[in-house]
Amino acid sequence: MKFLIYFIQYVIIIFLFVFFKILGLKISLYLSSRIFLTFGPLFRSYNLVDKNLTKVFPNYKKSQKKRIFKKMWINYGKLFCEYIYLKSFRYSKNYEKKITIENENILEKIKISNEPVIFISGHFNNFELMAMYLEKFGINLAAVYRPLNNRFLNPLMEKIRKKYICRNQIKKGISGTRHLLQKFKNKNSIALMIDQRVSEGIRCNFFNTPALTTTIPAQFAKKYNAKIVPVYIHRLKNNDFIMKVFDPISFDKDETIPSITLKLNLLLEKMILKNPDQWIWTHNRWK
């Protein structure tokens, strides 16, 4: 049954990709956002999103949570159609102007030093553009990704990611961690999301509730004295983006893996609170 469902999903997505490519980015952004706003809630539980929002915003009224829910699906739709235009984001001068990088001087220092760092972020709006622009800037980079469950779509997404986002794509998991270590030793900086639940992580407070959280950044900080560099991206009303690079963070020797992980979660919380409707709330983060 799953085989058939995955195949139908694949056919629909390929059709939409071709359709949106014909329409152009501006019209596709609007149409895709409407499609996702209409049909997205049918496939992802509203109850899960409501539960997540209640954990973070216990005093929010139903109307306030509904507003975030609605805007989240609109952003989902825009992200979806922008996958077709990643080649333009990567190589077109016109598309390059759509992204403004704050604190570019930090990236310049990292590039010149040739010392690898750990870039961390979360699934904010078009999160794929962060790794793309880090690599475009000249940072030797390896990005961690989670393979899709859909066996038909995953090869396509892997091809897109390797071709236009970041050449060095490393699968999430234990085997991927070994590959990650090898890349880091070869002077590749690492980019990964720290906002998803991971079975191999530790329970660490996230919005005052324990959640399974990756310890990869903390391990690299402890073992290799690696600096952690938070990155955040948000979409503007005109569908341009601002990508902010934060100052590198160094941790003292007396810090533990749990204490570093907690501090990174607190940073992530601040990013989410800045624009809550631009974070993906459909993850079962506190399971």
C-alpha cells in the first residue's frame, strides 16, 4: 500500500514541478502557497501542530495559533515551488539579489582561517538556501540531511541537493556521523539542523519540555574545540530573504555535552520566537 501511495505522491509532485516551472516563480509562489494552505492540513495533523504551539505559547488564543498555522502552510507551499528554481538561486545574478547576508564579514574570517566550524540552524522558511549560500561564499562545507521516506522522491531530492545546494551531502544517522568526522578532519565545515527529534540524541529542555536533541555540535565542540556558528534565515513580504550569520561560539573545557546542547537549544528558541510562523511546526518534536 505504501508503495502505491509513494508512487502517486511522486507523480503529483513531478506534475507540479513541471507546471510551476512553466508558470514562473512569481505566479508559482502564490499558487503553491494556496494549494498547500488548502490541502496541507489534510495530510498533517492539526492536533499535533496545536499541541506544539500550546507548549511554546500556552497563553495564546485559538485565533493566534490558527494564524501561525495558516502562515506556516503558506510558507511550506512557497518552499516547495522554490525547489524548482534552486538552479536560478545558485547561478542567476537576479536571484542572488533576493538574499541579503547579515554579518558577511564573519564568513570571510572563517573562509580565510581555513579552520572548520559547525554551522547550526533549524527548519526556517527556505532553510535549503542557507547551506547553498555558505558553499557559494567559498566555505568548504558538508551538509547533513534526512533522506525522504518516499523511495521514488528521495533520489530526485538527493540529486537536487548535491547539484544546487551543497555537493557534500551526508545522511543523518550513525554511519553518517563517521563520514561527518572524516569531512571535518579534511577541513570541511559542517552544516546541520538541530531542531528535529533524533533517536540517537539526548533529552534536553526545549521550551521547558525535554526533547530528544542531537549532540553532534556539542561533541565536536568538546572533542575538537570546534566553534559553533548559528545561522538564521527569514522571508520578507516580497519573498526576498535575509540570512543572518551569528558570531562564532566557543565553549569552555568545563562545559559538558548536555550543557552545550541546552545552550544551543536556547539559541534555537530565540530564532523560533522571532518569526514563529516561519518555523515548521509539524514535526513531532516532543514525542
